[in-house]
Amino acid sequence: MNLLYDDAEQALAESLKALLNDRCSWDKVLARTESEQTCDTDLWHSIAADLGLAGLLIPEYAGGAGASSREAATAAEALGAAVAPVPFLGSAVVATVCLLACRGPERAGDQEADHLLRRMAAGELTAALAVPFVTAPGGAFPVSIRVAGPQQGDQAAGWSRLRGTITGVADALAAQTLLVPADGVPPALYAVDMSTARVTRTPVTSLDMTRQLCDITLDDAPGVKVASGQEAARALTAALSAGAVILAAEQLGIAEHCLDLTVRYVKERHQFARPVGSFQAVKHRLADLWVEVAQARAASRYAADCLATDSPDAAVAVALAKACCSEVAVHAAQECVQLHGGIGFTWEHQAHLYLKRAKADSLGFGTADAHRAALAKLVNIPAP
Amino acid sequence: MLTEQELSDKVKALIDGHDLTRREEFLDARFDAGLAWVHFPEGLGGLGLPRTMQAIVEQALTAARAPDNKPDQLVIGLGMAAPTILGHGTEEQKQRWLRKLWTGREVWCQLFSEPGAGSDLAAIATRAVRDGDDWLVSGQKLWTSSAHHADWGLLLARTDPDVPKHAGLTYFAADMHAPGVEVRPLRQLTGEAEFNEEFLTQVRIPDAQRIGAVGAGWTVAMTTLMSERVSIGSSRAIPRDAGMIGPALRTWREKRELRTPGLHDKLLRLWADQEVARLAAERLRQQLAAGKPGPEGSAAKLVFARLNQDISGFEVELSGADGLRYDDWTMRRSEGANFFGRGPGFRYLRARGNSIEGGTSEVLRNIIAERVLGLPPEQRPDKDVPWKDVPR
């Protein structure tokens, strides 16, 4: 196991940070949360196509970079540190891993999944997995969407008709293609083109408007089957596991940013004729937070490495990273607000963007509690 | 500088050329070959190689089942005395002490802490007064492991009370068998005595046993304490479920009747915390191995102290009525904290010391805040005041 960052990962992080410094300052992010278009599609295009992050996990023969979850995690740290409003997690990680798993190595070729992956790698297409953001890996196959009766011409087009509603989906507002798990015999995953009038997206007023959720209603929307049965279930679990690990890395980035910001502030801010950072009550809280961030980094790196190497310990690593990083990021953001004092409680300071992202992320792809419950089974700590 | 292959060849030649059943002879030969600690200079048991290359030596010798110097019994000597002597001792002192220290013929202990100087080590009051070619030392030291069978003590004493506290200290090697050295067991709240206290009454120490200049004791002591941290940081990888969580997990798995939902949640949190701490320690190890030590080392002690306390406290609670029993209050001498030969009550009580010994958690937080995060230092009103004028 390698828990460090290699040179290529560091180079990737540097170029991404440079771009974000230039294009994604927190005041721009804040302004965007109150605009019509909460996702920064221009920034996403630069990240996806110019930096090539959309194709990070996609094999080279399909136009991607053929990198692993280690690189994706490194990128997510930088994106989290900037609360960047881009669908990297939903499209370049969750939807991508889902399609890669649908394809199966033995069936690589000219099917729908490959077709979609090529367009995603090129940065032409953004996709999202249609599950509530709170879905943890390893649960039952979702049943909120079902297959409706066929319409004329469907068979020739290779379509199934999907009906139902999915609430609280992340990164779907900017997507053109939706991957929909639907109930049936057997249950299956479908790719749905969202430009049809039979798909309705309703934006949700979200706790975290830097990753705005939406509710999606399918009214006999046409979908192309990309996987079914066990294969679909495996693809869904792989996608949600990758989502949890990369989200944990994002949480690490959030926590690190909150710590840095707060440390800088308490050195400058004077009360009682001395820097507030000279009070032991403040110093000790920040020392503890720094320790937590160091712990979270180990958990996050381990999980990214386990997915990258197909480790037999991957399930444990996923649950551990998401449980740990969820709590550390929320704690860091809360400390950031508290130790900034009054200014940290205002709309005009960046702290609240991180607080909201951290809290929302702590529910995303399973709470710390849900992941600890998963650990109970994995490491033989049976419930009473 | 030797290549890895040349080093391996050297180890092989040592193994092939000596009788592995004659322990003392073999250890001497290993020292002479420079394979005791390869990062030490030639002639002093080393070869002037990077510390990381020691692993090659250890692996080959372990594979050949060569006798070792029982490093677990020489923790203070190897981890603290050796780097201090190497860094600050005279050529004569290095020759006199390092071989016997490494082969285990002479055991070392550390005479630093005093009743009036715990976290504030520079405030020590043990006095050393010059008397011809000697020094006469009087005072009280405590929290000393191995003092009752040590041959030498690393002694920090005050030689000049008229200057501020850090400037008036001098460092000595004290002969623990000298007249005036009295060692008594120091009984802990667990009932046993791992440590000692020493009463020093007009102990005569030759000036030739002074390490570093008169008044330079603080600098020398820092070498000792920093080396302690390095030796903790570079230890081997820990397996999952090792350490304090092990006995708690066993009890949980074996005694179904003790399980409750609340305890289940607590145990899962503790397991996860312990596992993350283990990974963080492994990450630190990888950083050191890659030659990129990070400041994360100072986090490890803080984390394990809290975990040991929380897990052992949990284990007592999990034990139900048995949690009210204690295995043995008899006053016994013990070598180091043997957490696992005893019951949960002992573990719980002994772990309370983990956030006090070797730097309290509060001092460690100050260190992290000031040295890692760059926050302003604590106010130190005694910093520029002659030691004798500091109120105490």
C-alpha cells in the first residue's frame, strides 16, 4: 500500500490548483450560488476537457487518461478546497465508474456504454447517476423507477420506457445523460437522454448550493439498457463506492482549507491586545484539528489506493475513509466558523460555503454512521 | 559509500565468519564490522551510511537467526544515550561508552525529570558544584525506567543558578553505582513500580564524564529528547486489531451477553479511530522511508494516548460486573508497561499515564500549534530571569 502522493499526482494537483486560483475564487462561488446557473459550466469545461479530468478514470483506448482513483482523489482534494461548483464527482467519477463497470472488461467494444464513455472523455458529455445523493454503497437495488409498457417503434430503437421520480440527485442539473437504475425482472441500468420532454428536472433549494441537487421525474422516458441483473447491481455498488472514496478526498480538501484559513486568521486577528491565536484555548483546538486532518489524509489515501489496486480490503477502506473524513470535514468547517468569531457567521465570509458543503458531504453516499454499520459486518463486530 | 549489494555482502561475510551461538563474541564482531548501526561513523559500530540502509542488515541477520542485542531492554541506551554521546561526546567518551552500550554490557537510564520540573524541564533544581576535577551533585530525580539495574544515567543538572534557567544547565553521565546514589521504586496508581526515583547526595562525578560544554546542557538534552521521537516514529508497521483494541474486540466477540446497542456504537467508533491512527502511523513510516519526514510524528503520540485511554475505559465498561474486579494490587517491580499480561482494570489505569509521560498532551498541543502551525508562543515570564530569582 502506498499512502503518499507520487510526482504525477502532485503535478496534477498543482495544475488544478492554479486553474482554480485563477477561475474559482470563493466570492465567485458565492455569487454563483445565488444565480440561475449554480454549476459553473465554463469552469467545468476547462477542467473536464482542457485539463482532461473528465477522462481521468477512462481507459486510454476510449480517449481517457487511464488513471486511477488515486489521481481522482488528488483532484477531488483540490476541488473541495475551492468548493468548486463543477460535476466532477457526479460525472467523472460516479457515472464514469458505473459505465466502466457496465461494460465489463470482456465486453469492451461498440456498445452504448463505450459510446458514452468516449464522449465523456472528450468533455463533450456530462452524465449523472440517478440516485439520491444520500445513497450509501451496498444497499438494495433502487425501486423508485420502474419499466413502463413499450410504445410503438421502441423495439427498433432499442428503448425501454421508464417511469417514476428520484429525489435529491447531485450533479444532475448540468448533465445531458442520466444513468437510471430501474426495478424490473431483472432490475437494470438504463442510459436516458435528458433532452427529451419526458424528463423533468426540478432544482432543489439545497443546503449546499455549490452542489445543487434536483428532483427528477421520468414520464415514460426512453432509456437504453446498459446493464442488467447482477451486472447492474455490481456497477451500482462500484459507482457508489468510488463516489464515497472520492467524496472523502473532497472532504479532506475542505478540512485542510478550513484549517489553513483559520490558522491564518487567528494570527492576524487581535483582541485583548494580542493575536487570538496566542490563546491556548484557540491553539489547542487548532492543534487537535491539525491532528485530525493528518488522520483523515491517511484514511483517504488508503481508500484511494485500495480502489486503484483492487485490494481485497477495499470495502473496509471505503467505509473507513467516508466515516472518518465526514466527521473531520464537518468539524473543521465548524471550527472555521467558530474561531473566525462574528465575521465567520456572516454571508460575506467564505466560511459558510465550506460549512454547508461539509455538512452536505457528510450525508452524501452514506453518513459516518451508515459506514460504521457497514464496518460492523466487514470486520466482525456483530451488533447485539 | 557502500552500495546495497556491498552492504549485503558485508553482512553475509559476518554471518559466515562467526559462530552465531556465541552471542557476546558475535555482537562484538558485528560492532567491529560497522553493522551495529550503519548510520554511525566507522570505528563506532557504523559505516557512515543512511539510516534507512539498516533495514538490509536487520533483515539478513533475522533471516540467519543471528543473536541480537535485545534492543527492547536497551531502549534508553540505544534511543537516547547513543545519539547524545555521538553528537556531543568527546572521542574518548565515544570509545568508552558506545560499544558497551550497544552490546548491552552496560545499561543506561535517564535522570531528567524532578518533582519540581515536569513539563518545565529546564527548571530542574539538582545542583552540580565544581570540586577540583570533579563535580558534586545533589538533588532528586524521578520517573526513571531501568534505574535499578542501570550502570549509567544521563544526568541534567544545574551548574549556574545565577543565569536564566536554560543557560545554567550541564549534562553528565552519572555512574549509577557511585556512592550517594540511592534508587527507590516509585509506585504508580496501578499498584506496581515500573519507574524509580533517585536521591543524589553529594555524588562525585569526574569532569571527564561531562557531555558537552559547561552551560550547554539544554542543547545536549534536546538531542536526547529529539532522538526519542525519531526512534518512536521509525518503528515497524502495526497489524490491524493490534494494540489496545485487541482485548476489547475479543471480549465483544466472545461474550454476546455483554453487548448493547450503545456499546456497539462506541466500539465501532473506537475501532475506526484506531484503524485510522494505525494507517496514519503507517503513512508516517512511509514518509520517513522515502526520506521525507513530515511533522505528523508529533500527532501520533497524542492520538494513541487518547485512544488507549478511551478503548481501555470502554473495555472496563463492557466487562460488566467483572469490570469491578482488579487482578492484583501487589507492589511489584515491572519492566515497562505490559498492557496485555494484565486485566482491563490495569489497562485502564496504566493508560492514564499515556497522556502525561514523554510530554503531556497539553504540551504536545502547544508544540504542534507553535512549531507546525506557526501560532504565537506561550508567554514565558521566567525566560530572562536568573533561575535563583524565579518564584517557585
